[in-house]
Amino acid sequence: MLEKLTAHRRALHQIPELDQHLPKTRAYLEQTLRSLPCQILHPYGDAVCAFFDAGKDDCVAFRSDMDALPIQEQNALAFCSQHAGAMHACGHDGHMAILLCFAEWIAQNLSSLPHNVLLIFQPAEETTGGAKSICDSGIFEQCRASHIFGLHLWPSLPAGVIASRSGPLMAQSSELTIEISGKSAHIARQEDGIDALDAGVQFVRRAYRMAEEFEPEQFRLLRFGRMQSGTARNAISAHTRLEGTLRTFSSSLHQALAQNLAEIAHSLENETGCQISRHMSEGYPPVHNSPLLFEQVLQYLGQENLLILEKPTLITEDFSFYQQRLPGIFFFLGIGGDQPLHSDHFNFEEQLLEPGLSLFQKLLYL
């Protein structure tokens, strides 16, 4: 399959498309799938699904993302991106290549499969969370899917290593915006003003102190990366804007931290006289691997074939929406190398896709 994996990956790498608008990618996928004994479904937009009916009562789902990133590729490859300002810098071309070759393998073995199979090619993983739109389409109910698997290429793991863990694997993320309104005055008459800059500094300090009070094993990240305030060096600032990120591995912890931030804002309003508004984006839920399904996978694959990660990662993934509907497991497929995801020099050897294809083939017989 290496030749086909390579051909699919390189063809898709040249036509990266962004967000929800993926007409060339969709056309390429459909062209391959039309030659196979499957029903091609379109749950929404440019999403493409392939349903293989093996005559069984249940169905196992496998997912690949489709979208690229708004990055200008800097690699000197014969198969570089042909679309200015767009690049498959997160491995989604590799994910699609794996799923296409998996589809061809399914077609060759359809009569002996223990389950029906649903393959999902999903837009907008990098942007608006296309997984939720797939879930809301009703396709899982239509195909009677019982559980779902997915994977992501992972440069920080050794080449060929497959890794995962039971329970939390990837973070829930929210983007925070704090707007603080005070009253401007000359610094020589600060008693006439309400200092929004000082309130912003206090907000950040109290927020960090609050986050540190949680137990160390409750992995979380609360950081502010940007503060804008003031108009002149000799004037009390009338407005401060804070921008930050909150990431956790538990929805309940996420809610607790958000509530504590609200209480900090309320206290500072009373103490300083400022008005403080907060906006927190909804973000993706945490990727949480089903403990029961994970144990079954571990026993089936063997501990020597699956690296158990000690800790989850603070990166996010909208595969979590699927896991809110079905038991699911998400894996990392090591590709090694010195270029991280989202780098304009990101690349990998196609032979490293073979362990991912082999993993999906094995999981189908679980």
C-alpha cells in the first residue's frame, strides 16, 4: 500500500483548502471512493463519508480531517502546495491518505468483515469544529455506529510509534477576553481617576494565584498573553483589555475556573470602581478516551504495540465532539523529525503512514 499512500498524500498535499470550503479535496476523495462498493454520503457541506455495508448489525466509524492551514509553504518539494497561502502543515493530507487506502482495503475484504464501516472525511478541524456538524447531521444514527477511532500524526513521538492513553488525552480550550473600564485623569490628580491598568494587573495576578490553588494532578493552563491599556504615560488608563487562554482536561474544572474568574472580576469591581466584562469562547470539549474501550483496545493490540502516555497534551482537537456521541479512542502516530505541526517546513516520510493504516485494519476486528 505504500505506493498508494504516497500517491494519495502527495496529490492532496498539492491542493490544500481551508475551513469549510474544500471543493477540490472533496472531488479527489469522491473520485477514489466512487470505484469502491460503498455508499457515498454528504452529511453537510464538503464533508464526505463512505459507508461500507458488510451485512452486519453494527458499524465502526473512522475519521480523518480534511482542511489545511493558512500558511505559505517553504518546502522545496516536487509536490508542494499549488495554492498560495495554504498548506497541509498539520498532516491532514496524511490522515486522508490513510483513510483512502483503508477504504480500498475494506473493499477487498468486505465479505469477511465483522462490522459495517463508516469512514468520515471532515472539514474545519482547524477552525470551527466541523466534527460537531457531522454529529448533528444524524449520520451516526443513520449508519448505527457503535464507536469511533481517529489518529493524528505526531512529530514529538519516535517514528512509527502509536501512542494514546485512557481518559483525558487532549485539552478543552477557551479564549478569554477581559474588558476593564475605568476613568481617565492626569496622574498628578489620580484621585480623580479610576485606574483600569492597575485593575488589569491585579486581575492577572489573582487569576494566576487562583489557578495555582488547584491540585497539581488537575492539569490546566491559564495564561494571559496580551494586555492593552492607556493612551499616554502621564494619564490614568481608562481602559484595559486582557487576552488569554484557559485549557483544562475536565469540563467541570473548566467551569470551576471560569466561575472563579467571574468572582475575581466582581471583587475587583467593588474594590476599584471599574466595570469589568468577560467573554469566554466555547471552544472544543476535551478529548476523553473511553476507559472501557481503551482497555479492550490495549488487550487486543498488546501493550508492546501501544505506548501509554503518562500525561495528556494541552493541544485541542474537535474529535472530542464525536466522543460526546459515541465511545471513541484517539491515537497519536509518531513521525519524528524536527519540524513541529503548523510549521511552514512541516513534512514527513510517507512510509510512516503504514503503521496508521495497519492500526485501523486491526481495530476493525476488535
